[in-house]
Amino acid sequence: PLQRRVFGYHPYWGGSNFLNYQWGLLSDFCHFSYEVDPATGLPLTTHDWETSAAIDSAFAHGVKVHLCVTLFSGHSTFFPNPVARQNLIDQVVQLISLRGAHGVNMDVEALPSSQKEAFLDFMIDLCTQMDQQLPDAEVSIAAPAVNWNEKFNVPVLNEYIDFFMVMAYDYYWGGSAIAGPVSPQYAMSGNFNYSFSRTLSYYQSQGVLPAKLIMGVPYYAYQWKTEGQYAPSATIGTGAAYTYRYIRDNNSGNYSPENKHMEGNSFAPYFSFESDGWNQCFLDDIYSMGEKYDIVNRRKLGGIGIWALGYDNGYTDLWNLIAEKFTADAVPVDADTLYDSGGPAFDYYDDENYTYSLTSSIGTRVYLSFSYLDTEENYDTLWIYDGPDVLSPLVGIFTGNGVPGLIQSSSNALTLRFYSDGATTDAGWRAVYDTLPV
């Protein structure tokens, strides 16, 4: 059984790919999508919500089903219109009831700042009416990786919605001036200091509990023509997106082991090859995806989200990774290198407050050794506890730039808690842990 939620978007263009979904490794199936007519709130299309065989399969395998509602344009037409807003709410309730589904996922993108209050009012109306009419159904949103201009009022949304499906991808996209990772674990460049880790810390700083955070991961790559062979490099023209399957098929021969590299700041793998000049293609592999999944486990998040199911059709390695990391038979990570949220190259961030638990195999002890620790003294602090949570005995409190000595657990778990205030950051910390039999 799964120990975390695995929330997968099923795109309508996937055809029969759902026949290869490993349903036992999927907790939530999200049908993409109900496309909103901004003028009326009624659907331009529901892409066969009422008859989809993929939805039937999800129900047959005991997987929760959600309806994804998409609104990517026409916001200034839809949100000020109370009739259109109510029509959409009525349609959502009706369609979820029709299918006996489990929830709705609102995917509102490119929201203009002028409509942020109206969007919030709509979400409150949706949650309130859903709670009254379908109290067992969930309301979630596809939340942005970077909440530009605070268009999404996360603290208020947090009071109403059931969970955030954070789109922790597209940090670099087709129009990027620099080629970079679709979902970097840590920032690649100080000029664009955003990453999976920073996004996670942001949502927790807004008061979202770890269990309400589903961190989305990309089953696709971006590829650009670039000025140089190695990352980071400026792009030439617009990049193209390719599915995980396309890259793994490697029909061109460009995505070979000898063309593969690792970007050292973000821990992001990429292929670099010559074809009418240099090209760079960034695609998460088992290593980089697994590192993000370890963060999900260690910070005890709700789970992961997949964009999109079927993009790996024909390959099982990403399903196997889910089984390895998130099931009852998950394999403990008995040795690893740990960084603060800034990774190896950059400072941690303001307003962080999170716990990070290390659990090794039964019958072992955890040995933690720091190579550096540098925080704003008396303001930004790392606590370490001997056990699986912050109720365990306190080992020590560390602030400033002293390096802690070797730390040894009395069981198979250690817990780190980190806090930073709203100003001044430093290099943070790097530590290596290993395990030995008791």
C-alpha cells in the first residue's frame, strides 16, 4: 500500500495509455479537463468525462477520481460575472455527483493581478458550496511553482481547500533565455534563484501543513539550441517539450550515456549534443527524481503529483521508483548528503520553518557529520533531535558558524528542524549521514 498520495493528471490526448497505468501505485486520478467557457462558466468541453473508460478503470481499481477544471484565459470575463461563476460551481457539483467522483482540481493559470481578489472569492464560494452539497468531496488547486505578485492568497486558500497540488515544474520553459532544468532540486543560477526546494519552503512559510502539500513532478523534458556545450548556457530560439518516453526511446541517438551530464548546482541531469550547433535537453532521471522523493518523505509531505500520466508509456522505471520510495516496502536511504534549501551553491531562504527526518534501516544507527554550518547567529537556527520527530530528546541547538561534532542517534532516526527569520541569510549547512549496525 502507498504511504503517500500519488496524484496523476490524465490528459485527454493520452488515448489508451491508461491501459498501462500501474493502478496500485496511483492514489488519485485527475481527468484533464473541463475547459471553462469564460462567458458562461459552462464547459467548452469535458473531454468525455461522462463516458471515459480511463475513469471507469480508475474506479475499478479503487483509485480516487478528480475532475480538473481549466481556465487559462478570459479571466477578466469570467471572474467578475456572478452568473458564470455560479454556473461553473453548479456544473462541477453535477458532474462529480454524476460520476460518484471524489473531488475537483482547479487549474487557473496566467491569472492577472486585477482578478486575484475575485479568484479568491470564487474559490471560497466553490469550497463552501461543495462542502454543503458534497461534504466528502475534496477541493484542490494546481498551485504555481512561483507565486508571482502573490496572486494566489495562500494563507486564506489554506483555510478552505483540502490540498495544494504544487506545479513544481516549468521553472525553465520554451521561452527561457537560459537552458535549464524543468524541475531543479536546488537553484541552478543566482540570477533565477528558484527551485523545487524553495517552492516547498515558500508554501510551508505561508502556513500550509506538510500533509496538505502534493509536489508535482514533470514526466517531460525541455530542449533548446544553445550557445555552448555545458550548462548554464544561453538559448538560441524557442525550446521544445518532449515526453519522457520520447527521450528514452532515443531514436535520434542523441540521448546516450556519453552525452549525459549533471549540472552541479541544481543536481539536474541533461543531455548535450551537436546537431546544427549545440543542443541541451533537461530531463529528470531516476536519481534526480528520487532525490526529490526523498525530500517529500523526509519532510513528511502529502505526496507527489505527476504531469502527466502516460508520458512514460512503455517504461516502468518511474513506476518502480514510486514503489521504492512511497510504499510500505520502501527501501530506507542509509547514506546521503544533505543541504539546506539553497543547495550546494546558494544561501537558504527567509521565513523557513520545517522539519526534516532521517530514518534508516531497522537495527542501525544514524551518524551525521557536518562539513560546514553557517547561519545568522541567534536568528536562524538548526535543532537536532535523537528520534523520528521533534518530541524526541534534543541533541543540540546550532546557530552561527560553528561546525557541530559527529552526531550519533540512539535508534534508526534523527530529526532536524530549521528556522530562519525574515531578513539576512547565510550559506546554511552541508552534512553527510551514514549508518552502521547497532
